[in-house]
Amino acid sequence: MMLIKGAIVHRGSAAGENHLSVKDILVEEGLVTRVESSIEPAPGMEIINASGLIAIPGLVNAHTHSTHGLLRGVPADLPLELWMLQSLLLPLPDDAELSKLVVLAGAAEMIRSGVTAVVDHVRLPNQTEPAGIIPVVEAYQRAGIRAKVAPLVRDLPYVSTLPFDVPSWVKEKLEDGRLSAAKIGSALDEMAGWFKGRPSRVGMMLGPSTPDRCSADLLRKTKELADKHSLGITMHFVESRRSSDSCRKVHGRSAVAVLEDTGLLSPDLNLSLVHAVHIDDPGIDAVAAAGASVVHCPVSNLRLGNGPAPVRRLLDAGVNVALGTDGLGTGGSESMFGPLRMASLLHRNDPDYRKWVTAAEAFRMATLGGAAIVSRGGQSKGLELGARADIVLLDGSSLPLMPLNNLVEQVAYSADSSCVRTVIVDGKAIFLNGKMIAFDEQGLMDEIHSRWRHRIRHLVTFLEEPWPSLFLDEKK
């Protein structure tokens, strides 16, 4: 049991309200069981002195790519399709220990920014090798964060979907032919079996890449496995205009129609569609009717030149919207404060300010919106009774929160990682009084630098290739 004493409790996230009161919070078996003005501690109970600290629901990073953790800053200043082309050629962590270190480093950055749960759409070195997921899972287990690990899979050659010609040496490296949907499905089935009986804090989702890189067979197999193992599904969705056009080229119909035809746009599935920048109004209606979620990644969308997602239209249609950082190669950071701030500020070009995305709406996306994806059918209730005890304690004396006039506004527009004092997941402190509990952060960074340093020269040479010129001769 844990008793959080004297916290300033925020309990208005679901309605966008700003109700604050000083309370004690009792946590039993990972759940919030009492929130009262004063609770007497029992013998042996872990007590956290939260005087002057503000308790909020944990932030949820609903989309990242952990194994892109070594790509921060490269490749840069390119549109999505060129960025993808480069990233597929750049080396992933090629051994289990380095993979574990990279995932752990990303988890550390998230935890320091108040993230208690993450959906990791992870690219593995070999998508048909089930063992590749093990170091990723072990890293999240060690960090103490809640995680859904979704192996990224595709069975169509990436180069064939591009609207421009690429150098022959690139085709030789990437034109891997059509992989077997059955073989990928078998590997995913084995991974899902491996998770059974393991602690539920780190679980699995299914992660088809995007409709235009997956055959109808693979998408149907995804639906079959989701039903068989009760798994959620996350996938990229009409992130750029070119990806939307590519889907019509590959499947002969829109991305929404592909999901409907393959059974993925169904109310009985926990489906989250990442980006959805170029979804139209009929598509929004179909997503809302299916009860699917959309994960908004505003920083990544702007960096890659894809523009903003239609968040106001999605919210007005009743779609659950969550927030994600995307991978470090495009989002630049695993901190959720950047996407949280951008999610509100980006959508203010309408002269009717009543249609702006508010700070309260962005805060809900970053908390309950993401929790609904990670914990569908479970406890995603903020700090209400019966909620999972995923709690962040912010320092009320930190500069971004001084003076505390409006907590939600200040968290959305002013807060940063310096405000985060303690992070609790499943009723256990994983970051306490500004210090990581489970591992040595400096030792982790030193080990990563040591292992990665010898690859930098190759990386610099590779990035000198004239990538931007490829867009000058697009296929019509």
C-alpha cells in the first residue's frame, strides 16, 4: 500500500475543469481506493510526502518508435517519404543489449516528462523473428513504465509505393519483394502467445505499418489475431497526401474503405489510427461510428511538412483523440510537453475562437485520451476512485507553475520536465524526488555513446547523398 499525503489534487481532467483541493490519496493493489482530506497511515505503509506537490493523472505517449532512439536529428528537414526512405536504410540497434539500452533511454526521457504509459510501434530488425521483441519488453519492465508494444509489420515493398524514382542502389537494399502475410501472422501469433501469463503492465498490440504498405491479406490476418488474442491495433493512417494517394494506387480505394473491407474499422476492436492528417469528413464519421481513436502527433506532422490533423472536426464528431511524440527521428523528443502545447496552439487559425482546441481538451488528449487506448475496458479514470494509480506529482514551486493561477493552462502552455518531481505507475514510484529509481541514467548514456560512436562516420557519409533532389522528378 502507498499513501500520498497532502497533495494538491487535480480531478477535473475529464470535464476540462480546474478543481484543486488538498487531499491524501490511498493506493492499494495498484488502484486509487480513497481520496480524502486526511487518511491515517497503517503500519508498513509506504508514505510519500506530497506537501506543495500537485497530483495529476499520468501523461500517455500514444505513439512512438523506440528503436529510432539513435536517429535524433537525422535525417532532418525532409518530407515524410524521403525521411522514411532514409530511415529504412539507416541501421537499427543490431543486438539485444543495444536495443534494450535504446528503449530504456527513451523510457527515461518519457518518465522525466511525467509519462506513465506508452504505445511503442516498434520497428524490429527482422519483422518475422519473434525473439526481437524480448529486449524491448525487458527494457520497459525494468523502467517500470506501463507499455503496449506493437511490432511494426508490412508485407508490401516500400519502394513500389513511392511517387518518385529512387537510385538503383537504394532499390537493391529495400526492394525485398513481397513478404508472406502468413509468415508475418505466424510470427505475431507466437509473440502474442509469449505475452500470455506475463505481468500485464507491459503488453502487446498489433502494429500494421499503414494501409498502403500492407496487403488486404495481412490486414485481415491482423483482425483475426486481434480477435483471437484480444489485442488492440495501432497503425499509421493518411499521414501525408502522398500516402493517401498511394493507398488508392495499391488497393484501388481510400484508406477508410480498405479498413472497412478488411474488418478493421469495427466497434469490437480497440483501433488507434496515428496521424490521420488527410482524413476527410466521411472518413471522420466512419471512424467515429466504429469507436476508433486517433493519435495526434503535431510536432512530427509539422516537421515532416504534412500539416495539422483536423482535430476540431474529430473531437466534434466524438472521436477519442490521444497524443503522441512519434519517434525521435521526427518528433525530436520523447517529452510529452511539446505535443501537449502544440496540440492546442496549432489549431487556432479559425477566426471563431470558440472552435479553437482548448488547453483543457489538449490536456485530456494527453491523459485520458491516451489511457483509453492503453487500458480500453480497464481503469482510465484519471484520479477517480478505482482508477489505476498512474500518478504524476508536479512541483508547485517550480517556475512554470508559479503563481498557480490555472493548473491546466499552465501544464499545457508553460510546464516542462523541470516541474516533474515524482512518477508513480501501478502504485509504485519509478521516479522519486527527481531521481530515477530502477537504473543509473548516466551509466546508461555512457554505454550508448560507447556502442554507437563507431557508426557516426558511416552515418555522416550516408546523409551526404542528394536526397532532396528525388522529389524533383515525381511520378505522375
